[in-house]
Amino acid sequence: MDNSGDYVAISVNEEKFCQEMVKGTNAAEAYRKVFDTEGFSTNKITSYASRLKKDPKITARIVEMRNAAARAAIMTGAKVIEEWAAIALADHNELTQYQRNNCRHCNGHDHGYQWTDQDEWAQVVASVMEFNGAKGNEQRQKPLPDFGGGFNFAFNALPHPDCPKCRGEGVERVYIPDSRFLGPDAKRLFAGVKQTQHGIEIKTRDQDAALLNLAKYFKLLAPDAGTTINMPGSQVTVIPETELPADPAAAAKFYQDLMRAKT
């Protein structure tokens, strides 16, 4: 089933039938295990089982459960808790950073303009000379750039507190690291990127939701609906506690539905 699609509700017995099918049980035997077939002939059971198996919502659910099993060997309840904890505690700085780095005068000699290297300085010199040549001697000339501030400017160095140009505030920079090299927790928090007209947008899992689910699971919140608790920066209305499914397939489905809803 496509992650963008809506999950179609099925009955409890239909869910159990799907679980039996995922285990490798044939349709007729799965039907016998789940439904009351007392007095049914073998042909009748086979016919009913075949019809149920071909139902589009049953087929889609079986495919979804098999995909979940292939992806995570069917998550256990403990694995779900581990995922929630990783998302809730992941450091956002591993995904995006707002930095204030040195300006060109912060670390130059006597706070003069600092060049990256001699090639950068030479390119600017050539550009100024070309401009001045085109203007002619009778028109105002640009001065050649000074290299007194030195070379080896590093754009990600820290600002100098005594810089006379930026007053120690530096220049702002948004840094997005290579997602291929994220740590385990950051990878769980990371939900992809989106190219927008304003640039790249980093998508993340909902850390507040993961933390709230952990609190509910460990019964740290009031169990009655409508209770409101304070969390840093916001108020959260407590949802009635939902016991985490003990069945591996159900736990996997529960987790996947949560993550799909939060992305």
C-alpha cells in the first residue's frame, strides 16, 4: 500500500485472517482458524476464503503487512519504544544548524580583509585591472585590492570578539550536513528533503509526538481524555492511553501509521 494512501478499516477477524496469510497459512486454513465454520463443507470454506482473500482491502492489508515484515522483520513492541525514544531525543543540530561564523576581517592581520588564497586575490586584481583599462585614465579608477590581511580565510571559523567590522557578531550561515553520514538517532529523526522555491526544506519526524507517546506508554500522563498538561513551549491535551499491541504485526502497523501521520 502506498504510504500516501489512507488505510481502509477492516474488522478484527479480517485482520486476524490477514495475519494468518502473512504467516504462510493457506486461505482456507486461515479462514477456519479465524471464523466460525461449524457445519460448513470444505468447498464452502474454500469458496468463502478465496472470496475474502480477493477483497481489495484485504489484499492491500496483506501486502502492507508483508512489506512491514520484509522491512523490519516485524517490529516488536520494544522496537517501537526504541524508535520513539531515538526520535524524541535526537539532536536537531545533526540535521540543520544556524551558525554565526567569522567575517573577512575577523582573523586577518590587524583585522584587514582576509583572502581565501592567492588565487582569489589574483582574480580580483585581474578584474579591477580590466575595469580600469576599460574606463581609461581620464575616468575614476578602482584601487587594487590590498592583501595585507593575509590569506587562508576559513568561512566556518568562529567570529573574533574584537573585530572592528562585525563587532564580534560574525556572519550568519545555515548549514545542512550530508544526510548520508548522519548518526543513527538523526537518521530516525530525518524524514527527507523537499525542494521549494525558497531552497531546501528538511523534513523531520515529530519529536513532541514521540515524547508524548513515550510518556503515555509508561503511564506518566493522566489517562483521562481532555486533561491538559504543560510541556516546554506548548500545552498538550492528553489522549486516553492506548496500550501498545503485543502482537508483532499489530505493533508494526501501529508504528507505521504513527510515522505516516507525522510526516
